[in-house]
Amino acid sequence: MNYKKWLILAAAIFIAGIVTGIFAPVDFIEDQLTGLEDTASALEGFSSLGIFLVILLKNMLVFLLAFLFSPFLLIYPLGSLFLNGWILSAVGLIVAKEESLLAVIAGILPHGIFELSAFVIAQAAALSFGTMAIRAVFSRDARSQLNANFRLNLRYLGIGMVLLVPAAAIETFITPFLLDKALGI
């Protein structure tokens, strides 16, 4: 399967999570919101550069873990795609209801253009590599292709990680300003 098909598959799983998030149980989402609030509280003492580095390194670690653990039945990248879509849409609905749609757009869109693209690219690489690694257990032909598949998908993972740099910069330095404007602060 070529990489474009992996991108489409990754995007479809993410979108399925988004659709599910529209109908998510409130209990599940409230737990996620508490986790997000705890993370925000923990970052309050950090400088802007510190926040940038925490966001960047956390996201890079998520990408790397998905890639490395993908040979274990693809659980990590599949779960990550679906759950992140679910949480994104459910939290977006709650924020839209409590604040405004403008607050959701200001909070997600500017950095999300880079971060969500990076996320889908990196998870597609994880799905591709994980699938090939699983196939390599059962097929001599797949085993011979595993090294080339790994190197190719490592490049796509790298592209995703590079896209995280502007995403983290926008999320750190621009998104708070836009959210303040959207919320009238």
C-alpha cells in the first residue's frame, strides 16, 4: 500500500473519532477536560520558551511512541488517531457551548493547521511501518521489504516532527493572544 493510502486511512480514523466525539458521553469528556486543565495549571510557572519546549517535546514523544509501538497490533497509532479526534471534537463542542465557536476556532485552527497535519502524517507512517512489521513476522517477502519500509516511514515521521515546530510556536505565542481576543479578555 502506498503512503497516500496510509494518509487517507489515518485521516479517516481521525475523522471517525471526531464524529464519535460529537456523541461522546459527558463523563469521559469531563475527565479529559480535567486532565487538560491540570496540564495548563502545571505550565503556569513556565516561561513562554519553556511552554514551547514542553509542547514540542510532548508531541514529538507521542509521535515517536506511536511509531515504535506500532508493530504491536497497531494499537497505539489506531487508538491515538481515534481518541484524539474524539477528544478534539467533544472538547470543541463543550467550549463552543460554554464560550463561543470563535473561541474554538481561535484555540485550534492557527496551530492545528500544522499540528493536525503533522499528526496524521506521523500516524500514517506508524500505521505503514507497523503493518509491514506485522507482515514480516509471517512473510519472507515482507521481511525483505521491512528495512526499506522503516527508512521511508522514518522520513515521514521526520516530516511530521518538523511540522510540530511551527505548531508549537503558534500554540505558545499566538494562540493565547487569539483566545484572549475571542473571549473578549
